[in-house]
Amino acid sequence: MKKKNKKVNAAILIIGNEILSGRTQDKNTAFISNWLNSKCGISVNEVRIIPDLQKVLVKNVLELSKNFNYVFTTGGIGPTHDDITAESISKAFKIKYEYHKEAFKILENYYGKSKFNDGRKKMAKMPSGAKLIYNPSSAAPGFIIKNVFSLPGVPSILNSMIENCKRYLIKGSTIHSKTLNLFTVESNISKQLGIIQKKNKKFVDIGSYPFFRLGKIGVSIVTRSTSKIKLQKVNRDLINLARLKKIEILKI
Amino acid sequence: MKKKNKKVNAAILIIGNEILSGRTQDKNTAFISNWLNSKCGISVNEVRIIPDLQKVLVKNVLELSKNFNYVFTTGGIGPTHDDITAESISKAFKIKYEYHKEAFKILENYYGKSKFNDGRKKMAKMPSGAKLIYNPSSAAPGFIIKNVFSLPGVPSILNSMIENCKRYLIKGSTIHSKTLNLFTVESNISKQLGIIQKKNKKFVDIGSYPFFRLGKIGVSIVTRSTSKIKLQKVNRDLINLARLKKIEILKI
């Protein structure tokens, strides 16, 4: 993995009617985003969830691929009729959709020649020239074409594959994060918080999120920055604010 | 709630760095989508998750508002500096951003005049002419402007408010759904499934999702249609397919 001292971003494209309909809870966004953040210094700046429709997929892949450094798609690379990701991405980039020789071999070995039916063969079809993302759990590989990384939708399989994306990614500056949990309500500190954010807006992002814990209402103040020093400085300001307002800090 | 016998769709716009960074797991998509589907016959056709940035918010609100019958936004309507939804939507539609008289009163009564500080007052500011979505848990109302419904990000509060959106929505045809759980692998039935989907593509959507249950691998076949009769017919075809292939059906 190459390293560059700069901001690198990504978008995630979740493909699947089952997520859109609310039948299945998406877990891939949080997993991929956490992984990109902590392991690669890459921020996820947009997520889209779309149905299994070729026209919609083509449009979204092109938009996201143009606007972000990387795009991670999940879902739609299995053997059934609603698995249209590989064909749609080929169409989006006007690249031939064909059998990938190595993927074909991997799958043929995994299933055995006699059980390697058309559905299974379909999983070896991808945009011409794609690189493979190896799959240690169920053989069928994901693929990379241009700046788009296509992974399966089943979280346990996706999770087992993600490390194999690393060597193809340019690393961004590590994003450090601190969380300060205060037993207060947002509106008690919103004014001062706004002032601290304004003063540090170039280098530190401050987010404020209500929580309920130990029977009490509180606010998590999450600060994020590529500079550890600036992050510490802002957190000292926040702790001073809490002291000034006599707000209890939750120690965890 | 008016009823029309037609397809009505919606998009969801999740606003918040905490979801994008993977710190917080989004639960609002599944909840809103299930509610719209089952209570209003409205299909969610796209979801986007975006950061707390005005420019990004404006662009996405305009795009989604144009392309879908309804847009539901979640998050960013609290008292802190990162709560920019109401102001951004005003900007998107070029509508004045000002105190909503009724919202102001509701909040003033809730907090009491002496504790009604600037942060809390901010929650009464919204696009001029907005309708309120009442909030039975924590007073601060959501709002409706044009075809955009703005709700808070905290799931328990959002859930308590959703019923108050109903009277402003045009009901679509109810979408019926059936799930058939088969103890097989996708590639064993993918060909026949594709044929059944092709034959019924106008009226029934067939989705296929692997599962792991009772120590065995299986596939959930989810069928969705506005026609109960067509749904039953397709499910009879699917059961026949399972019998023909000697596939065990999971009874639940």
C-alpha cells in the first residue's frame, strides 16, 4: 500500500432491494467505513443504497467513480438473475463483460468440474481486465476495475475479503478521533461548541450526538482530525468548557 | 391520507458524519422503509448518506426532491453547530429561513421561558411556510416543505414521530411480500429462478438472499408485488421448483 500525505476519499454503493425495502439491515457501510478510516486513512464521504436495476446502477457507478477517489460496491455478484453488478459496471465503463480466466479456474476448482454449472460460471464473468479480490470464505472473488472495488453483500464474506483490497489503495493521512462523553443536553453547550468549531474549522471536525446511558441523558462530542496536536488542543478546550459549566464527564 | 391506486416512491437522505464514519450504525433506513412500505404502500427507491455540509446537502435535496415523489431526511435538526438541515433545505429551495411561530411556542412551553436559550430557539427555525411534524417524545418538531419531510436522527424520537407524517402522504398500492426459505444454494436454482422472474417481470419482483440457519446454508426467495394473485401464482411455481429439485422448505 503506497502512502501519500493527503486526503483520500471514497463512496460506498450498496446494491440490493432487500436493503432498500427494510427487510435486511445494512451492516456493510459501518464495517467498510471503519476499516477504510482506521486502516487506510480514507474517509467515506457518501453512501448510496440503490435497487437491482441496471440503468440505476450504471448511472450511480459513473457519478460516484467520477466524484470520489474510490468506490466500493456491495452486493449483486452472486449467481442469480438479480445479481447484475458485474455486467452493469462493464456497461457503465463500456468494457467487455467476459469470463475472467483466473476467476473461472478458482471457481472450477472449488466446485469441481461436474458441479460447475451456469449459475456458478456466471460468478467468473466480470469487466475485461479486472483485478481479483480473493475470497477466503466462499471462493467467488470480487473485482477491481478503474477505481471501483466490487464486493459481495453477505457481511461475513465481505469482512473476510476486505484486507485483500489494501494493496490496491493509496493511503491517506490517518484520521485521529476522540470522544468526550458529557452528562448534559446539547442545547446547554451548543453556543460554546459552535465557537470552538468555528475557531478550529480548518483542522478539526466536531460532532455532537445525544446518548442515553446509566439512566441519564448525555452528549458525545466526537472530534476528528489528521493532526493529533490540534485534536488534543480542542479536547482541552472542551474539557475546560465542561468544568466551567460544571458538567460531569463520563469516564470509560 | 388520500389513496391512489398507483406506484408512489420515496428517497431517504441520512445526514450525519457519525453514520458515514461508521461510528454509528444507521437504523433509520430500515425503519422508515418498512413503515412506508407496510403503512403507506410507498417504495423507497434510493437512500443516500451524506456529511453535515451545506453544499452537499443542498445538491442532494434538490436532486432527490426532483426524482422521487417524497424525500425523508433524518438528522441535523438539533441545537448544535452541526445541525444544518433546516437552513440548508431553505437554501436549496430559495425559501426564507425563519422562526416558525407554532414551533417557537411549542419549544418555549416545553423548556419554560427562562431556559429557552439560543440553541433551543434554533430548533424553531425552518423554511418559511413549513408544516410541522409533531414530536411526542422531546417536543422539537420536524417539518415538511414541498415534498421533503425532515425528521431527527435519534431513532427512538424519529420512530415516535413517523405516524404524524401519514396525513400528508398520498398512499400507493399496497406492496405484498412473501418469503420462501429453501435449504439449498443459490446456484442450484439460479437458472430456473431467472426463468420464473423473466416470465413475471412486469408484476412480481423476485429477490434471492443466502442465509445460514440451524447450521445449514439456505436461500430466502423474497417475492414482492402489488397483486396478491400474481404473488401466489409465482410462489406456487417456486414451491413446485423446490419439489422438483427435492429441496427442503424451512417452515416458520
